[in-house]
Amino acid sequence: MGVMPAEENLEPLQQFDMARAACSMARGHYKEHLIVFNDSVREKEILEQRLQNDLRRALDSFEFEVYYQPKYDIQSDTPRLMSAEALIRWQHPELGLISPDSFIPVFEKNGKIGEVDKYVWAEAAKQIAKWRAEYGVTLPVSVNLSRVDVFDPALEETLDGIVRQNGLEQEVLKLEVTESAYTENADQVIRVVERLRRKGYVLEMDDFGTGYSSLNMLSAMPVDVLKMDRMFIRNIEHSEKDIQLVALILGIAKSMNIPVIAEGVETEEQIRLLKDLGCQIVQGYYFSKPLHPKEFEIRILQRVAEEKR
């Protein structure tokens, strides 16, 4: 529900438009189901419209920057770099650096998220090829696959063209699909995912455990990797119940022979607990925040390349 408190100096149509704007924000909000139109809502509406208007220029001018967060195997004696996740930022010429939380929901709501996703796929593939040429390291990178992408009839052609153009194998461009993407028209999503897997792409289920039908979905859908949401990790040092819940998820995944990546790992104690529970791969601020490609090379890849020599 969206509400605009009555004001004598406003025409009914203006008040209706404001209430409708508040309702639109409530529809895309995960926690608030009723939003009252006020100055902050007005500012947010203006910003969202600005971002929508600037999207095409941003794509054409390469204003979006792709950052990379490493993922490590913690079961070896020394943590070993396994892959990375591509995370987008917007370096707006007037508004400065904009986080994805500010613009991704806007483009998901207006259906433009597919254009952003394709930009990230292309940039990530180029980066994988560049790092391979410069450091002799082929580092797989995970990119997001939204519901819009899944229902795009040109999806496979687009992905195949990107990996072919950069001389890559499909398996190094990993595809992350959020669990919620499977909840509507699941049969269609599953068919698309199955075709992608047959071509060699690795499918990772992101945010596993946050939906209402996780176990049901897991039994029905094709997936290669589970990404355990950070909400399960946040408090495991202090909660026996959270430890048992993580152990349960890891046990289910192990019984189905599906590896698990723990997201949002920040402390040494979390690493120790996850390692003891049998979690294979982790990512989070304990190892590194998302890094600009140049910083990723300096802090992560150069060390890996030296170890290989």
C-alpha cells in the first residue's frame, strides 16, 4: 500500500500519483508493505528516475565498474584461492560511486537488469582472459543470472558468444541464480538451467536458505553449487542453534554431493567453525572485501602467480 496524506494545495491527480509512487516502492520492498509518501520518498523517486534515465549512457561510457571478491578453499592446510565473484559498482560522473543496493532494485523493477547483467558478463569474461594472459592463472568468476535473463530467448547465444570471443571454456564463467528465481514458473527456469549445464556452465544457487521452499526446490532443480546466505553465518560464534542449522545445511548438501560456499565470513572463529563442520569454500571480508581489478591483481593474483612459479 502507498499513502499520500491529503493536502489542500494539491490536485487529486497529483496526490494519486504520489500515492502510486509510494505503492510502487512498497511493492519492491522486502520489509515494508506500507509506505507513506514524504520528502525522503520524493527524493528516492527522483533518484530512481535519474538512474533510469542515465542507464544507457552509463553502459555506453563504461561507467559501471566490476569488482571481484575472492573465494577460498579452507579445507587445505593453507587457504587456497578457488574463484571470485563479480560485483558491480556505478562510478557516476555527478553522483559519485553508487552501490548496487541503490540501483539494482531499480533496474529489476523496470526490467532493465538484463542489460546490466550482460555488461557484467562481458567485463568478467574479458578480465578472466586478461588475467590468464598476464599471470598464467585461469580464475573462474561467478556472475549473476536474473529471472529476466533466464526468460531471454537469446540467453544461450549471448553467453556462448561472450566465452567464445574471449577464448574461454564455459565452466570458468559460473552462473549464479538466486533461489527466489525458481519460485515462479519453476519448470521453465529448470529447463533453461539444464540446457546451460549440458553446455558446460556451472550453476550456483545464490542465497540458499532464505526462501520458503528451499528443500523442495533443491530436490527438484539442477544445481552444481549452493551458496549459503550470510544470515546463517553472522552469529554462529554465539549461537548453538545457528551452528546446528549450518551443520544441517552442509549435511544435506553433502548427501546430495553438492559443494557449499559460505558467504559473509568475517572472523577467524567463523572460519574455524565452518572448517570443522566440513564447509569447503568461503568468501567474505575475513579474506577480502570486493576489489577493483587492479587491486585484486596486486593483493591476490600476483601472490598466486608467484606460488605457481
